[in-house]
Amino acid sequence: MALESTPNHTQTVAGWAAHDSSGKIVPYIFKRRENGVNDVSIKVMYCGICHTDLHFINNDWGITMYPVVPGHEITGVITKVGSNVKNFKIGDRVGVGCLAASCLECEFCKNSQENYCDQIQFTYNGIFWDGSITYGGYSDMLVADHRYVVRVPDNLPMDAAAPLLCAGVTVFTPMKDCQLLESPGKKVGVVGLGGLGHVAVKMAKAFGHHVTVISTSPSKENEAKHRLDADSFIVSTNDEQMQRGKRTLDVILDTVSAQHSLGPILEMLKVNGTLAVVGAPDRPIELPSFPLIFGKRSVKGSMTGSMKETQEMMDVCGKHNITCDVELIKPDQINQALDRLARNDVRYRFVIDITGNSKL
Ligand code: NAP
Ligand code: ZN
């Protein structure tokens, strides 16, 4: 691991944290490091509430280090730059996603795939080089290594762009891997119409594909077709609709946050089709072999994106004017928002207005 000297943790920051798996978020005052030579300081304006935050707050994956300050869909404005930082200046509109540090030396770091570095450290619930636990964007200020910061295109609003930093890049990278950026006219399926799913629909449509949403929520059909422009909507609990959908899709993105079987989803792929799993349920998902082998189908995973891909995704969203459909909340509404997210009641991403000044 590259040893980088990190300055003292002397800056007092106001944030919001969960202290145990009861999941309740309360105001929390903590310290951040001084702005180091490679760092930028960011006044946080908006932070999306990703389902991953809920997994961590509830300790679904058994790896939460409390107190946890969640948040990895952060937009804000730079207030300080370190002496080694040449590509950002004070006042720049920037975003921070899931990544806080990586070793910078392994084959993945050297090839702009640092999201697969085996020493990757995340924006929250990670351990930084100096041994300190990282705290995320449910806070009014962030110190970030400039190598893990991207620019927000001028035409994108900071609130509706915030969820792109995780939800956006997480669905963008498997689409890119499956050549969906350069070859329009494919049949693309999106399973789960939540934070990740709704951006996936918008991106796939912008890239010129025929998009089918596969959902457990019949109530989302109208919006999916008319607001998000999906071409087709299948209710996954409706056997007849699932039967009709068999062997129709080239690529499917599975964004589901809860345990489920991949069998019926695989059946919807054409022969040779690819299922990219990005949802991260706490228990194993069922992977029956018959639909896999009878259709020579592939299942692959994907974990957020590299910084290069994150910037590329932001620029592509700027070009196509892709933003997220958000419900803006104040920090004192975080607990209600988390309850609603757990009940699958959000259209389609909660975003915390950290400064309380939505006009910024
Ligand atoms: P979300 O907004 O809650 O959306 C998840 C969607 O899954 C729901 O809207 C719902 O869609 C569907 N769903 C929920 N419960 C279900 C069930 N029991 N059976 C079938 N479908 C169900 O969550 P998100 O923020 O998009 O995140 C989704 C998952 O991706 C989470 O597990 C998160 O941790 C993970 N994630 C992974 C990465 C990565 O790097 N791979 C990055 C970010 C997030 P319908 O109502 O349409 O069925
Ligand atoms: Zn996330």
C-alpha cells in the first residue's frame, strides 16, 4: 500500500450519522483532516441517498463501522486546493462518488480501473492511509484527494446530478462493457426501477436502445413509459407477461436490492445474452444452471466505475442532458426518507439539500 502522509484531523465538521444498526440517523459533529497537498476541500451542497447507505446503516452486510456517516453521491463547490492540485480551482462545481483512495500502484490503478484495486477505500466506512475511518457526504464539508473528484458539466443542476456519482456510473459501466454506447438498436432490460434502474432506463434510451423495465411494481408502469420513455414494462410476478418476454433481450441490468432468483430473468435473454448484476442483496441470489446453459448466457458483476469512467459518464450525461428524478429533502428528513426507501416508496432518488438552500 502506498504510504501517503496525511495531515492532522483538526477540522470540525457537522454531519449526520447512524450509531448502531437500529438505523436512526442523528446529527453528529466529527473531525476531518486538514486539506493536504493532494486534496481539495468541498462545500457539500447535495448528497443522494443510495440503497447502499441503507445497507450500511442497517449493517445488512455485517461490515459497518459505527458511527457511520453515509453518502457517496456528493456534489459541491471547491473551497480549497492543495499545492499538487493543478486541475481544479476554488469555485469549481465537482462531484465525489464511492471512491476515496486506492493503492495507485497495482495493474488496476495503473490502467484506470482503480475501482477494482484490492486496497480500494470508500468514501465512507473505509480506512484512509492514516488509519482514520472515512466519513461520507451526509455532512457539510468534505476533504477529498483530487484524484477521486470529477467535474459536474455546467448544464447539469447540482441536485439532480448528485445521484449520477454512484447510481449513474454503476449502470453506465456495464452498459459500456456490453458495447451499448456505440451500437444502438439493442434490446435492453432493466430489472428494478429504483435509483439505479431509472438512470439505466434514461441512459439506454439516450444511447438508442429498446428498453424493457422488469419490475415488481405495476404502479410504476405509467411513469416508466411516459416519463422515463421506456418502450415496454413487464411485471415480474405476472407469469404470462414473463412468458411473452422470453428470449427477447440482448442485455439485462439487474439493480434489485433484495434476494431473488436470476432464473426467470435469464430466461428473458436471447441465446448468448448477458446479465449484468449490480444490485447487492445481503443474501446470495439464486442462480439456476438450466437457463444459463440452455441459452449459453453469461452473468457478470460490476462495481461502480473508475474515476475515468465516472468523468466520462458525467460528460455523456451533460451531452444528453441526463439527470436523475429526485425528491429533495432537508437533513432533518433523512430518517423518513430512509423509511420510505426501505418500503420502495421513492421516485426515484432522495437527495439531501445539505445547505438548505435549494437555489444554489
Ligand atoms: P432502490 O432505489 O431501492 O431500487 C431497488 C429496486 O429494486 C426497487 O425500486 C424495486 O424496483 C426493486 N426491488 C426492491 N425489492 C425487491 C424485491 N424484494 N424483489 C424484487 N425487486 C425488488 O435501490 P438502488 O439505490 O437503486 O440500489 C439497488 C442495489 O444496488 C442495492 O442493493 C445497492 O446496494 C446496489 N448498488 C450496487 C452498486 C455497485 O457498485 N454494484 C452501486 C450502487 C448500488 P421495482 O419496484 O421496480 O421492482
Ligand atoms: Zn451508491
